[in-house]
Amino acid sequence: MPVIVATMIPKADQVDEVRAILVELIPEVHQEPGCKLYSLHEAPGKFVFVEEWADDAAMAAHGAGPAIGKMFSALDGRLDGPPDLVFLTPVPAGDPALGQLRA
Amino acid sequence: MPVIVATMIPKADQVDEVRAILVELIPEVHQEPGCKLYSLHEAPGKFVFVEEWADDAAMAAHGAGPAIGKMFSALDGRLDGPPDLVFLTPVPAGDPALGQLRA
């Protein structure tokens, strides 16, 4: 199952606004078919999604879907550059309960 | 619970060796107290751990523990620079089953 680590850098004066936009739209993404994990995290000046999708088709549908469209409209002008997307393949090892994002 | 995204860049001729080292040591990390998630992923020329720890103390113990010590001894000379570590805080939203790495 494809995994994505997506990093967004908010403009310095837009951190709270960006957080609010992301949090508001997450439930809609969770409704998307094949969404196994769409989890938001934060570090100073940085938001990081860790995502997992049932397959490439579900991931592609997400990328072209209405929720992402709304997200990027709302984020317009609020990020310091485009999101950094790292597309990953799981390498399962050790205890499955600890070694995989989702079984 | 603290989350880490750790990215390692193997030297071009060390990809298989690095993968083997990481996979071999993951079970030992899974035994460490407070390990909630220690999951390996791969993209061309890149290994990415997504980790979650019960608390800062468990994360710190991991960082100073024997497994990591063995890992970095074995990785010596095989990486293209030091690992990139991003320390994150979860921002739970939406369906908890989909919006958090671990409940």
C-alpha cells in the first residue's frame, strides 16, 4: 500500500490559519475510498502528513479529488512554496503491530 | 506521543546493504519500552522511518540505546550524510482510526 509523507511549510504569519484549514478538511479525506491513514503532525514552522492508501488508484483519486482541491484553494498564498511529497513503499520488518503504519 | 520521521540516504552502491542492516535491527527496536511504531519505508535512493514513542523518555532511551548504537556502527560509511530527523507532534483530526498513527 502506497505511503506518502507530505510536508508543508506555512508562511510565518499563517501557521494557525493553515492548521485550521488542514484540520477542517481531514474528515472529508477520511471519507475517501481506500484511505487507510491520513494523519497530520506539526513541528515548529512545518506540517507533515503521513498517509497510506489502499492502492495507487485510491491515492490518485485522492490527489484529483474535491477535498484536495478545496484544501489547495484555501491554502493559496499561505504556504512558503509547494508541498514536498515523498512517495514511499513500506518495508515490513519485525513485529507487524509496530513495523507497519497499517496492517 | 512524539513522532519522528527519519530519512536516510544510502550511498548509491550501498542500498541493499543498508536495507539489510535496517531490517535486521528493527525487531530489536520493537522490543524497546515505549515503542509504539517503528516502521521502515523506501523510495528510490531513500529510506524513511516513521516512528512513534510513548513519551519523550522512551524516545530518548531509544536514541541512546544499544540497537541504535549497533545500527549506526553497521551503517558507518554507507550513508550519504547524516540522517535527517524531523521531530513531530500529532495533530489529531477526523476519524481517530485514520487520523492518528497510533491511538
